Amino acid sequence: MTINQNFRKYRSIWISDTHLGSRGCKAEFLLDFLQHNQADHLYLVGDIVDGWALRKRWYWDTFHDQILHLVFERAQRGTQVTYISGNHDEFLRPFIHHQITAINLEDEVVHTTADGRKFLVLHGDQFDGVMQFARWLAVLGDWVYERLLVANSIYNRLRRRMGYPYWSLSAYLKHKTKSAVNFISAFEETLAKEAKKRQLDGIICGHIHHAEIREIDGIVYCNDGDWVESCTALVEEWDGSLHLVQWADVRVAQ
């Protein structure tokens, strides 16, 4: 089995927004994370394969192949892998409640942590008003975002040559823009309300590329981030506690 000898074993891992098939995907970081970390439950929380990008221009390197091979291998060897579709891989939504080589395809699930808390797990695009009512604007935003990621990639190549670690220019600009901050806050509050309406303890999602764990009106809101900007995952320890792993920072520290 393809595992680094110094891997960490968690009860659960959530990753989303890897955007395999797009040039913005940090596939090398993601493969490195998967080789060093394992769990009984692996949740792929949407936008794993970027169908939007692949329809425009085919891009698929050896890191992409290795990632899929590793995920399928672990599923076949007993890891419970659940693939929850998002807006960029919505082509999978007609196949929910089916299996592909031991990987369960779902639109949403409820995860029970080791300490008994129940979390709704979904991608989150269903609660994005732009996605639901102005799809053309979402596509335009995606085009602008891709251009920004190209600039970010060039910028980070220069940083590496100068001996500096990875840093996300696009994430920095997003967090400094008032309208983006307001959108993120509204999105988080909307999803927390959905979990509360369903009488659950929390919600785990992706979609907005903003890793976060915070309490909103008694609900634990968790966003596992992405693998085009922050290179983050959400993990559950064996006692049920949840925390974020920022893999770019971890690799620099090791």
C-alpha cells in the first residue's frame, strides 16, 4: 500500500475543492498530504475533479493519476471513502447513492464523531445564491479566479527561488476585500442555520475556499478549505475533536 512510513492516522479526514484537472490544483501538495495521513473515514467534499476546467482545456498530470490511484487503493483496502459532489463535479450528482470501486457517491451525509456529535457534511454550493440564481456570474467569477491563480503560481515560483515558503496571494486578496468577507460570513451563517434546523450539532462543508472552525449560534461550523490556495484539510482525532491541518505550513516545519 502506498503510504509514507511516518504517516498520521486519524479517525476521519475531510478534503474538498482540490480541483483536479485545473492548473490551479496543488496536486503535489495534496499527494504529499495523502501519503503522510490516513483515516478510517475519508470524505471528499466536492469539487474534487474540476469538470468545468476539463471541459475548457484538458489538463491531467502524473500527480493527478497518483492521487486517484491512492484514494481508490485505500477504498479497496478498507477505508470508508465518501465522495460528495459539488458544483464543479456536478456531473456525478445523477449517480448519488451508487458506488464506484468501493467509493460511495452522495450529495450529503451525516457524520457522527467519536464523542457522539452529529455533523451534516455537504459541499455547500446549494446555499450559494450566485450558484443558484446567477450561474453565468459564477462562471465569470471562476474565469477571473483562474487568472488570479495563474498569477499566484508565478509569484510562488519566484518565492521558492528566493527561499520563501508557499503563500497564497489570492487568499490574501479575498480576505482583505470587504464584499468577499461579507459573502463568507453570510454563507457560514446560512449553513449553520441549516444544521440547526435539522437538529444537528454542526456542519462540515467546502465550496468557498476558506478554512474555518467556529461556533455560530450553538452550531459548530467547519469548512475544510481547499487545495488551490490554502492546502488545508479538516481532521477528526480519536476522541472526536476536530481541527484544521494547513499542509503547506506543516511541510515547512518538518
